[in-house]
Amino acid sequence: MTDELVEKYAGRLTVLRHFDDDLGLLTPASALEFIGADTASDAYLCGPEAFMDMIESAHTGPGTVYSERFGAAAEPVKAAEEEIPAPAAPIEGTVSIRLGSQRVSVPLQAGETLLESARRAGLAPPFSCEAGNCATCIAKITDGSATMRVNDALSDDEIADGYTLTCQAVPDCSIKVRYE
Ligand code: FES
């Protein structure tokens, strides 16, 4: 896909890849070398916090640095203290997850998200913000139901079709989920 874009926008788009294994970790000096004389250009960043912090400190402008930060994972919404109900009986059940050709099942654990269950089962499912914003962790519930703590990414139609944000979805009962 990237190669197609470079070809389509020849002369306007250049893609440079930096592999840490070959070139070492990026440093402010190597970032500055990359920026070169283009200090008036804007920069768009997305990546690990430490990477974005380092580029932001190296890019002194006058161009602007735009960073895509999702912030910390959302805390579960807590009811006011007097409204906290007595703890419910632990739910028993199974979380079954399909990721590509991998199929795993783990016992349901109260309060655990589907993403956490998937990791506990040894899978490495996709995720990014873990705050309900990006939908990178989307999966389809094929049986059962779950409640999302936060949803800033899926439409009502998508939810009605069974899609959920696994980083936010806590199963209500035994559940089957498929990453697509
Ligand atoms: S990882 Fe971003 S919404 Fe779940």
C-alpha cells in the first residue's frame, strides 16, 4: 500500500524507514538530522509516548508538531459511594476467543475485559489506545454479551451488529468473540 502511494504521488511523497535493529534507537540527534532544513514544516506523530516525547523535544519549530495521544486507559466509571451495590455473586462462565486460526477458552474472571482475557489466554490481539477511542481492538461477539466501560469509537449500528471494543468490554456471561 505504501509503495502504491509513493508511486502515485511521485515527487511529493517519500517514505523513509528506520529499523532500530539496523540503525539503533532514534535519538534527538538522529531526529534533528531527519528534520534537516525542514524546521518550518509541520510534523505528525503517532507512536509510543517516549518516542513522541523525544521528537517533540527535538523539533524546535517554527513548524508545529501534532501528536496523536490517546491518554491513559480509562478508569471504570464508579457510582457514588452510597450507590455502590453489594458485590454481586461471581459470574461463572467461559470466554472463548478466536484470533485468526487460534481458538482459546479461559474461565471468565469478574471485571476482566475481553482484551485482558485474550492476553491471559496467551493471544496477542491488536490494540492501541486501550481507552475506547481507536477501535484497533474491535472484535465481534458471536455468542453472549458484554458491557463496554467506554465507547468513543463504535456506532450504534456496529454495536447492534455485535461489534465491541475488547479493551473496554467486560462479559456479562459466557461469551464467544471473534477478531476479524
Ligand atoms: S484499543 Fe483503542 S479502543 Fe480498544
